[in-house]
Amino acid sequence: MKLPRRRQLVIGLVILVPLIAAGAIAAAIAGGLFLNDKATPVSIQEVLERFHAGERGTGELDGVYLYATRGEESVDALGGATHRYPKTTSITVVTVPCGVKLLWEPLEERSATWTLCATRSGIELSGWEVVHEFFGQSDRTSYACTESVLVPAQEASGTSALRCSSDTGRQQGQTRLVGVEEVAVAGSPLRAVHVLTVGHVTGGDSGTETTDWWLDERSGLPLRIGLSSRTSRSILIGEVHYREDADLRLRSTSPLR
């Protein structure tokens, strides 16, 4: 994807989603099944093999990027469970017809995919999908977004709206261009556009999810990502709370291919 200059070339990003397969867990409890929970790190070699085997374009950004990672996700159902993320995780960047697709997969039980498209309005979030698994029960949510401009085509400050919906709920919020800052990657300072996105969850789940993105001013590659999620869902046993905090920092601008 040809990226616009400066703020216009930023790949903005957004929100991370709910949570657990509440209905499946409630059914398991009702049936007397108490399930074991696990958190299995995804190996970088496995990610690279999938990149080689999958369909991909020939974009300059295509590849597997490594990030120094700190953080975890947790849920308080069934006495609670916490998944700590590996010290190194990956984001796979693949060119698609309208732009790029980004895949973050720290655990076999946790992944997120965002599709970002270049339009006349700027860089838009056209859709995203998130997968969580707790106690052996997987929950996959796919969102379609409309009029969700993350980076305006024209030089601008202030905020823009985010509007995304799934079969079970909605994410609505705003993206704000904070400014241009320096981010160190492999000991070298790089200029990055700082983008802050706040999404409010309604429908089957409720709460707030915040994403801080530091995106390379020239290429739009994420140099740093900060994630914070506080959401809840009502199920048969009561209200279940999901929490996520993570910080990802790019190790090198040269991807694995």
C-alpha cells in the first residue's frame, strides 16, 4: 500500500475486543464441567512458516516483525485465569488489495487481525477479528467498520470517529493524533506519529479499550503499541470481567522473510 506522507501515511490502529465464550463457559458450568485453562506461546518459527505458506503480496513492509513484549490478559470467571505474554511476540504484515493486514498472535489462545485500507478519506480500518480462549473455550469476534478514518487524507489535528459492529455488539469511539515523537528501535531514534484510539464497547459486552500506536512517519510500520482493555460480560454465573495490558516495542525494522 502506498502510504501518504507524514501524518497522512500513518497506519492507524484500533481497539482490541472482548473476550471469552461466555455462553460456552456458562453451559460447561451448568453441565458440571470444570475446564482447565492454558496459555501456549506461539513460536516465531511457526509464525514464519505460516507466512511462507500463506498468500501474500510483494509490498516492502511484508514480513514478520519481532516486538519486545510485556503484558498479560486475564478473566475472573471460574476463579480467574491469567495469560502472560511471551517476552517476544510477532506482528505479521501482509499486503492486501486495499492496503495491509496486520496479525498479532502472542499465544495460541490469543490473536488479533486488523485490515487497514487506503481510501480518499485517508487510512481506514475496514475490519478486524480477535480470538480469545479461556478454559478451552474459544471466542472469535469479527467486526466490520464504516467511516472509521484512522489517519485523515488531509493534514489535520483533533479527532475522528470510529464505528465498528459485529453480530453481538458495537465498538464506537475516537482516534486522536497526539503528535510526532521519537521512538528508539535497535538503539536508533525514529520519528513516529503517536495515535491514540479509545473504543467504547456496547451490546453483549461493555467497557473501554484503549490503544496507543507509535507509527513510523515514513512507512507507517508500528514501532510501539500500548494496549489497555477493561470490559465485562453478563453470563449465567454473574458478571465476568476481562482485563488486558500490554506494551510492544519493535526490535528491528528489518522483518523476517
